[in-house]
Amino acid sequence: LRTAAVIPAAGRGVRLGPGAPKALRALGGTPMLVHAVRAMAASRAVSVVVVVAPPDGATEVRNLLDQYPLSERTDLLVVPGGDTRQESVRRGLDALPEAVDVVLVHDAARPLVPAETVDSVVAAVRDGAPAVVPALPLADTVKQVEPRTGGRTGEPEPVVGTPERALLRAVQTPQGFDRATLVKAHETVALQGDGATDDAGMVEQLGAPVVVVPGHEEAFKVTRPLDLILAEAVLARRRA
Ligand code: CTP
Ligand code: MG
């Protein structure tokens, strides 16, 4: 079975604040996207990496990645992304070579995922699960609320319920899929308002089974400025 990793990297990173597109921001002196590509290539199973670049930035991203060559066993493709993550992933899937039958989808914004996590997701797909998600138990209790749509942020919101924390998992990437299942989900499931933020959720809508395997603390998503500080600290600890 040939395994490919699609890396959606087309987002602007609005929550991180002003600056370059999030995937191109430096982490330990190296673009976040380069860390993410290396994290996928570090798994022996992965033989193709498809990077989905900002819509008008595919050439720039290709030139950037050419400065950080991978080992010869990994092929690298770069394609332009779309307005939503869902659309970007679809464009990555469209670029997959024919021989690929297992697909990982990995956020460029999770640059520090360890190779063991990648390997365990691939192994679960190869063992027959059509969709596999790495995830961790939650530290915080979660409340469901009635959102104040159009309201000012900070306005009190009524609580609707409190799901039992022990039953919840916070999902990460890489999520792993049987290729045909993921392609079908992307062909069938309607484009949601902001686009799906979770590929496994689209497979669930198909009615196909999705399983969770243990995620990793270091697979956290760089979303807000504090996450960059944490990522720098994790890198520094690895290099010590
Ligand atoms: N992504 C993408 N195409 C989009 C939007 C997001 O490829 N149109 C990618 C991002 O580059 C990121 C991953 O999806 O690697 C997860 O998205 P998120 O963390 O939300 O990143 P951004 O959308 O860039 O950040 P923000 O929502 O704060 O703008
Ligand atoms: Mg986003």
C-alpha cells in the first residue's frame, strides 16, 4: 500500500495575528511548513507529500521547499489551495498519484507531530480502518452554549448542556484514510459554510466508521500567539 500525506497550508492564520501566511512563519528559524513536511517524511510509510499552498503562492512555496530537500524516497508535489480548508484538501486529493491508496491529511499548523504518531495512524488504516483520527482526552470541561450570533464578543451566552468530559476527545492530525473513502466523502458531503474543519467528520457523514487512536501532546495546533511560544519551547527542548 502506498501512502501519501496531503498538507493543507493555504490558510492565512488570522488568529495568529498580522504577518506572513501562517505556514510560512518561522519556528526555530525554519518555516513551520518545512517542519510539517519533514514530520510526514519522517514516517517510513510516507512516499508522497502533497503541499497545498496559498492560492497565489504555489510557485513561491515550491521554491521555498526546494531549499529543504527531502530524502530520495519521498516525492513532493505543491498545488494551490482554496478559500476553505475543505476546498484546499480537495485540491490536494485531486493531485494524488494513481498508485496511492492510503491518505494522511495533516495540518501545516501542527509542525511538531512525532513520527510515532504518524506511524500509528498509518498502521491502523493498513489494518483495515477506513478512517483514523489521533486524539487526546480533554483537560478542560466543555459547555455547549446558545451562541450570541451577531452579538458583541464577551456578552454572556446561555449554557445548553455539559457533555461528560470523559467521553470527549480533542482531535488532531494526521488523520488517516482509505483513499477511496476520503475521496467519496469530499465528493458527496456538501461544502459547509466555512468548510469542514475535520476530514473525519465528513467521513462520519457518509456513514463510514471512524476510529480514534492516541494522539500526542506535541501534535498541538499552532493557532494563537501563545502556541508559537509553546512550539519554540518544544523545539528548544528537542535540540537540547
Ligand atoms: N487551511 C488551508 N486552506 C484554507 C484554510 C486553512 O489549507 N483555506 C489549512 C491551514 O493552512 C492550516 C490548516 O488548514 O494548516 C488548519 O487550519 P487553521 O489552523 O484554522 O489555519 P488558518 O485557517 O490559516 O488559521 P485561521 O483560522 O486563524 O485564519
Ligand atoms: Mg482556519
